[in-house]
Amino acid sequence: MSEVNPYQSLRTQIDEAAEYLPLSEGQLERLKTPERVLETNLSVEMDDGSIEVFRAYRSQFNGDRGPYKGGIRYHPQVSRDEVKALSGWMVYKTATSNIPLGGGKGGIVIDPNAYSEDELERVTRAFAKELTPLIGVDRDIPAPDVNTGQREMNWIKDTYETLENTTEPGVITGKDLSSGGSEGRVEATGRSTVVAAREAFEYLDKDLEHATVAIQGYGNAGWIAAKLIYGMGANVVAVSDSSGAIYNETSLDPVAVKEYKRETGSVAGYSEAERELTNEELLTLDVDLLIPAALENAIDESLADDISADVISEAANGPITPKADDVLSEKEILVIPDILANAGGVIVSYFEWVQNRQRFYWSKERVNEELDAMIVEQFQNLVDAYEAQDLPSFRTAAYVVALQRVMNASEQNGTWP
């Protein structure tokens, strides 16, 4: 994985799109800089009675279009700049999706595998206590991210409601259904990645049935994308996780691979694989569609030279560095940017927030239909901007659309002295 600073990647992506917009220096800097960042130390008692201190962050990047929105991740590599970058990507993801939310992101520097469930609950509740003055249904609405899920969101919701002496399920999304969660939320990120890929194949006049697909990362987004695209008739020839990659020229069965991973902890060693690969070898396979679904900076400039896929749909946030993007553009590889491709998570989080506020809940069919329609509409908006302005890439087109929407909201809000 490249060591490119993700916050610098975000700023570079915005700079490249800003060349096609009438922005002053001050406006541009505002669009590249978070409004505030919480940095806090959580002192938490462990099961053995000892005290450990965990660094935690929450970045609120921009709220011009609505309350801050974005996940909370638990990972040893969480950093201030990573959280700032992720919160910025959320701003432009919600704007690209055209939902009335801003962007935020949070994280704790922790390896959750090294702690018991009771310890993780205490860490989560300690963070929720620090977040309580900042979050709220009309202020900042967190959600799951890497290594967090319904369990952690339920803990945060309960902590907030207890401290505020209220009932407010909409303070957080990605909850369990019985705690006010939405149907379709668990599959949403993988689903939008596949819907966006389907639209790209149609745009290129390519057939998705029997297309070859490689997927880097077999967490929630990666495996759901594999299952859904396999159901559309594509051949999932390779998948990977942090232990390595597996390959089968005909196709792997995504559900069977998921069951194997659940039993063993990794995809490595799966009996139906013809051979094992490294993650880099998977990324450079000659396939019709590549889905990077792991962490940021998976494809850097040097690796981009060896990329052979026709289409890349970004399930992860920031998996391609800006210099790698330039290489892929020169090779005429169509990249569906993360701020559209993986927007399903935040779109269905928005649906969940709406349902929580109305206390009226939708069927899974309605959620999936609404999500599909939004991705199709915004993909077409991206194509229109790309073609009308003769832009260099779909990523630039997505940022041009998103920046324009955020800038319009900012101008309409006016400037306080």
C-alpha cells in the first residue's frame, strides 16, 4: 500500500476539478479544509483492571448542505489526516448523491481484534460520551465504517440517549433493525458499487453477463459486491483479504467463499481456488471489472502501470492515488469514483435517518429500488458533466458536480461576519 497522505490526495482531487469552476482562492481553500476536528484521548479500564489510553478523532468537514454525516472506524492506522480526508470525501459523496447532508468522519486508533467485547463496549461508550456534545439528528450523524457495525452503533445510540435523557434513533445510522435501523443498509455499499458498474458497462456498450471480475477486499462491501455481480451473471475470478488472494479462471462462488472465510478467518486455502495470488497480483489481473474494496491508496503510480482492467468501480474510499489516476486515464481505463460508486452506504443511511424522523419504516424492496434509482440518476449527471465540459475523467466530473452543489449551497447561505 502506498504511503501517500490521503488528505493531500483529497486536496489534489479538489484542485484538479476546481480548474473547471469559477472559484476564488478563499472559496477553494474553504472547500478543501475541515471546519473542525475533535482529537481526544479515551482512558478506558480493561478487563484486568489496567487503564489503556486510545487516541480518537471526529472531523466535521463541511455542513453547507445539511448535518455532518460519516462513519466511525476502528483501526490501528487511523490518523488525523486520514479522518480529515475521509470526512472531505463524505462531503463530496453526499453532494454527488444529491442528498441533503454534509460530511464528517471519526475513528479510534485501535485493533479491535486485540480486545474483548466488554472492552470494546467501554471504549465505544467512552468515545460516545466525548461525541455527545457534537452529534445530534440535526448536527452530526455518525455511522459504521471499517471494523464497526450495528453493535457499535447501538452502543453509541444508547449512550447518547442516556446522557441526553431522550429517545432519538436518528442520532446515528447503521443500527440493528430492532434499534431503528433500515432494511438494505448492510448490503448498500456493495450494491451501489455494482449498480454503478452496471451503468458503466451499459455506457461503454459492454455486456456484464460473463464479464470477469476481481475484488480486492472481502469484508462487507467486497463480498456483497461479489455476491450481487455474480447474481447478474458475471464471473468472479478472484477475491482477496489481508491474508492474500485466490483465483479460479471459471468463477468462484462468492457465498461459498464467504462461508469458508467465516469458518477459517481468511479466504486463503479455499479448496475450489486454482491458485493463490498476492493482493498486488489480483489488482493487475486482466479482467473486465476490478473492484478495490479494501483501504485507501491500494493502487499507486507504479502499480497503475500494470493495471489491465477495463473498468474500476471503487468500493473503498480513496483506493487510487492521484498520480495513479493520471496513469489510468492515459490508459483509458474507466474509473467510477468512490464518491459515487460506494455512496450506497450513505444513501441508505440517509434513508434510515428519514425513516427514524418519520417513525415510519420502508420495505427492503423500496430501499433497494430507491437506491438503484438514485445511483442511475447521478451516474447520468456525471456522464453529462463529463461529456458537456470535455473533462479528463469521471472522477473529475464527479467532483465538478459535487463542488458546484456545495458552492451553490454556501453562496445561498451567505457569509457571516
